[in-house]
Amino acid sequence: MKYKVLVTAEIDIDVLRNMFNDIEFDTAGYIENHEVMDSGDLKKIIAPYNILISEFETVTKDVLDAADNLKFIICCRGGFRSVIDVETCKEKGILVEHNAGRNAGAVAEIVMGYILNWARNISSSDKLVHNRVITSDTRNIPKEYRDSIWGFDNNSPYVALRGRSVSYMTLGIVGYGNVGRKVAEKALAFGMKVMIYDPIDVSISLGENIVRADFKKLLSEADIVTLHCPVTSSNKDMMGKEEFKLMKKDGFFINAARGGLVDENALIWALENGEISGAAIDVTKNEPISDEDPLLNAPNLTITPHIAGASDEVVKKGTEMVIHKLIGFLGMDIVM
């Protein structure tokens, strides 16, 4: 049997074609033009295909009812249940797999970027330089130091912008799944202490030099708190006023998971009232964020537009994971 595969996900299709030269690959949707294919359009073309490799396209019951030959779906994302009717797949005997953790490394990298930016005053220093706040044509320091320092008094960058070393800090990770583990790995490499709380799985095994704590203990003892868990009915708005009040006054908060985990009004309140020293968020309850959203006026808040997982790792790692899943499904013996 020669399999027909429809690819709508953003993966390296040339790699797949070279590796599986006896499989027919067609492309449509997001991989073609970064536009998500409507489920109605997907329904019109799905019938001949045995395998679907999707990402953002919504695979509804109507699509599956039209997919007479479909045997296998690979969803190139972690949260596949929001875009695939899994129950109908079960009824029809269609196997569904997903690429959990494909962008875990990318998210962990941006989390460390937030931490270093906050701890070492990187973007704030850059703004002071580019806005000509701390530039000067006057040289009032001994010339033997001019190649290494901008000044010595309390207003000099060397003093006023002195940062904190993360190697003396404790990172509290809420959610110890694919992303949480990657964050812990990178934090340990920086010499940080790591404590974790997982609201979903209390039986998880811990890596070396990582300690478990309950939620309140983690909030009160960590210098930095970062969220890496899905939103459930039990943890929606898990970060509210009381939780921010438990954090250290000089602590830092990060959310690169889902906007639904945070009471955004409570976050604004915590920043405005000095309950925490700063925060970085990659996700908000409403995306894109509105021009009028009060988060935009909150002090000491870094906001990025849901790009934590947007690196070339998404394509490279995603392609590798698809290859392994195809090999397993087809029962092939390929040395990679």
C-alpha cells in the first residue's frame, strides 16, 4: 500500500520526502502560506488521505466523517485536544499522536532571557543609553578607568544599575512537565536553586538538586516564580492577590504558559503596590492584547506577544518528532 499523506503543519517537508520516498506527500493550509485552513475546506480534500499531519487546523467531526481513508493523525503541538475531535477519532479507529514538548527548549530559553533581563537590568540600561539619559560628553573619571567604567558615584551606571546574580537565587517552577523540566535544567546550569510544585501530578520524579514544595511554600521562598502548567478548572486564576502577597517583595513573576492561570487585575495590583519587583508575561487572557488593556500601563512588566515557543526549534524538533511517529506507525526500520 502506498500511503497518501496530507501535511498542513509547518515542518520540513523536503526532509520527509527524502526519507520516505515511497510515500506521497501533499501540502495545504498553514505550511503553504501561514494561513490556517478552514475545517470546511479541509473536509473537501481529506477523503483520499491515509495520514494527516496538522497543527492549527481544526479537525472536526465533519472533517473526520469525510475522511474515508484516514488512519493516523499527527498533531504538531502539545494541546491537541482543542483542535482535534479525539472522541470521534476513537470511534473511527483513527490513531492520534501529538508533539508534546517540541518547543520546550525554546520556551525555557525565553524564560531564562526574562530572568537575566530583570536581574541584570539589560533592557532598562539599553533604554537609558538610547534615550540619552546617561550619555555624556563629559569625562570626569581617571583616564586609566575610562575603558572599563562610566563613573564611580551613586548615580553612575556601575552603581545605580548594579544587578543581582541569579546563582544566588531560588527559582520556583509551577508545573514540572516538558517545559518545566527544561527550565529547571537551564536554571541549574546557571547555579540556581530549584524548587517545584506540580498542580497536576504529585507523583513526578525529581531531577538532582531539585526540591519539591507545596504551592505556598514555593511562592514565599522562591526569588522567581515561573508558571508552566495547563489551565484546568481547578487552577484557573491560580495567581491572585493572595498568591502575589506571598511572594517576596523583590521577587519576579513569569507566565509563559497560559493567560488563564493569572488574575491580571491582581498582577497589576501587585506591580503597582510593590508586592513584587517585576514580571514578564508571554500570554494574556485576551490575545492579541487590546490597545486599551490596563496591563500595558503596569510598571515593571515585560510583555511579549506569545512568542516563547516561536523559534526554529519548532520546525526542526517538530520534523524529527513527526519522522519518529511515522516510522513507528509504518513499522519501518530506519537508522537516523
